[in-house]
Amino acid sequence: MPEQRYKLGFAGIGLMGRPLVLRLLAAGCEVKVWNRDPAKLQPVAEAGAVVCASAAELVRESDVVILCLADTAAVDQVVTEQVIGNGATGKLLIDLSSIDPAATRRLAAELKAYCGMAWVDAPVSGGTAGAEQGSLAIMAGGDSADVAIAREVLRPLYSRLTHMGPVGSGQITKICNQMIVSCNVLVIAEMMALAKAAGVDAGKIPEALAGGFADSKPLQIVGPEMADERFEPVKWRVKTLLKDLNMAVELAAKQGNAVPMSGLAAQLMQLHGGRGFLEQDPSTLVKQYLKS
């Protein structure tokens, strides 16, 4: 049988959304797009995406609606104001955003009850480089049949998609991912500053540690940037890590778990953001530890 083709709608053309849409288009997918700031639609429109005037129109004209939005509030607003009233049984919403697991479960239940539309939470890891290369890791929550559709639809975007359990499980896994990433980036920043202060060529550290126990993708990506104090272009933002760390602390409190390292990481990230770096790349964290 020929592969089933879905009409896709993609909402949220930001740092991650743009390369993801471009990969879907390059794979031959039919993609309609919507963004709160229409100016960001030009690159994907030029590549062949069809621009919708509203998210409601996007939902009506798509079989699968993909969200890639900034936070829980943004997803909540788009779903309650635009998706619920225009969805239908047989349609699927795939949320690539990193948002609160409890809100995910609530919104998914409301969407199913109101219009019969299914939900898969599928937050991603790998940054803009992974989005551009189609090598993302995706953590999916939802019914098996719905995740199977997501696996097919998102194939141009990932190297690994793991079904973690029911709706909300993907978001919990992404929080766990961000706990590791955030703590790692913070210790890389203080290590780089220490190496510089002690007279070591910090630019050689990622190469020296490659393949050892201290190696990691964050070290190889942000390490050279921190060593060179090269913070542009912005590939991801401090506020994104802070949002996810705060969700980790909140989730731990609900579960009665202690997460002291992630809690401290959240405080340090908040301190850095409060100094004017919220919209900047996390590689700027090294500035907290460099001697003035």
C-alpha cells in the first residue's frame, strides 16, 4: 500500500519551528503555517509553505496540527481559543513545545471531550542544530495509534522517537532531559571561567575531553563558544532553560521529591536572566564566573 499522506498544519515559526518546517517541506510534505508574528513566516512561505490567516483556519484545513510554541500559556491560549472549536474526530494535535505535564493532560482531555481530536505531546531535544539536521530526539506521550501517526509525520525531523507512555509522559521526560542539560551547561560555564583564570587554553578543553567521561554534546557545542566568548547567533535562550528548570522544581514538589541540584541551577539561571541575559544564548552563562 502507498504511504498515507497527511495535510499538515504547523503553528509557531520560531528558532525551532522554522528549520522544522523547512525540513518537512524538503521531504515533500504539504504544510500550512501560522504564527502570531506574521513577519516570521516569510522564509517558510518562500520555501513552499501555505500561510493561513489564523490558527483556526490552520486547524480546519489540516489533518495533523503541529504546535511549536514558547510555553504553557501560549499553548493553552492557542488550543482553547483556536483549536478546540475547529478540531474534529480523526484529526491529531502533536505538541512539540516544552510545557507543563498537568496542563498537557488537561488540554488533551478537553480537546478530546469537545471535538474528538487526539493529542500527542512530543517535546524535542537537540536544539536548532538537530532541527536543521533532522537528528532530534523526541519523547512522545499518547495512545499507541496516535504516536504511530506522529512517528510517521515527524520522520524527517528525528533520529530517535521514543513512546514514553500516556499523554503527559513526553513532557515529563523532557523535564528530566532539561535537568541534565541545564546543570551540565552551568558547570561547563564555571569550569571554563576557572580554566581561563588559571591560565589554561580553555579553547582546547572540549577537544582534550572528547570521548572521556566528562564529554557531552553541550561541552562540544557551548564549550568553544564560552572559551571564545562568542555568543551570537542565539541558538536557544536562557529563558527556555529557566522555564524548564522551574517546571522541574514544581513537578518535584508535587511528587514529594528533592531536586537540590536542579533547584540551585534554577536559582543561578534566574540570577543570570535577571542581569539582562534572558533572551541570550546559554553560553553567556560563563559571564557569571569570569573575573571582571
